[in-house]
Amino acid sequence: MKWNQLAGVELGVDLENPEFEGVEIDKYNFIRIMELYEEGESSLDDFGSGFEIRGDGIYLKLPTDRDWASLTDAERAVLARHPRGRPDKPVLAFPFTLRELKVFLDWAANVGHDVPIHEESLLEVIEAQTTWRAPIAEQGAQPQIKGTRHKSIPQQRIEVIQQWFDSQCKFTKDNLRTPKSESGKPWARQACWDWLSDQGYTSEGRLFGNSKKGGSAKSTAFAKAWDIFIKQY
């Protein structure tokens, strides 16, 4: 895959496309689309030219207090440029819509910031949400967008779980089965369910929103999909 240094109008996808209405990008999905893992590329605390990624959004990466004090007023003004004039707040808060992303990219381009984004990964994130966000009227219904390959409901569920797995870094194939009874360690299965809930996938009519079994807080759809998913590892 080709990695591109993209910003503002250089991004090839139309972020204002009406078909993308309702698509939101949280921290997990932003990590998927940012150039992070290539050698020499950005990291969470040093992203692009002058940003850092925190739990609630993208922030300006400002100098330490000591370095800040040594700067001139003009230098501080340049470093503290913020789209809303509040450098202590995110320049883009999670989750954000594609229109909000466009506004951020346009601002970044105007003030000279680079925002390294992988366009193919962004399209995958958009496609995933436009494919899976529509309510499922019945078990046999398979929502699609133009150009997507026909996929069964069970396959869609497994791919959403894979999306969670790819977007986080705490759990690996070696600790997916860490038991919930092990003191002090979060359980991967619970972490995945929490993420799915945050994304709205466990609501009624969504991929993981069917009946629950035996008093469990998790749906049977999730339990079956999770069992299949972990067998892959």
C-alpha cells in the first residue's frame, strides 16, 4: 500500500458526500487511518507536524514550560495557532464527523501543518460504517453500499470484531483468552463488547443487538461471533 502525506483539499475522498452522513471516527478508528506504524512516521505523542493524540482528541503539541518561556511572543503565537483560539483544547475532538475532519484538514493546510493520513484505510473505515450502521429488519437482510461485496451477517459480525482487534494495541493473539477471573487484568472479550457498545453495534436492530442468554449482559450474536473469531488465533 502506498502511504500518502495528505492534508486539506489534497485528500482524494469527498468528505462532504451525503452518502457518508452519520459516519463518525473515534480514537480507535483514527489510529487505523493515521500513518503510525511505518518506520520514521508519527506516533501518538508526536503526530504529523505539531500534534499529539490523547484520549479525547487531537491536540497541539506545545513545548515544555521551560522551552515555552524561552520563545519570543511571535514564536509562541505561531505554535499556539488553534482553529478556535483555545490551544489547551483539542483541535479535533473524538469522535468527529467527516465534515469536522474536512474543516480540520483545511485549517491545518492553511496554517502549514502536515496531517499524515492513509486514504485507503480511511475509505475502509467509512465503508465499514456505511455498511453496518443501517438497522437490520430481519436476520436475512444484508445491508450494503454500492460496490461492496455481498457478505453474510455472521461474516459482518466477525469483521467488526476484527476491526476492534486491529484498532487497539492492548490485546494480542496471545492474551485474547485471558480469563476474567485473573486479578488485575481486563478481559479481551469484555473490552471488545464495551467497544461495540460505544460504537452502537449492540443496540436493538444492529449486528450484535439480538437476545441475550442466561442473564448475560452480552448478546448471543456476540457470543457466537466471538467464539469463531478467537478460533482464528
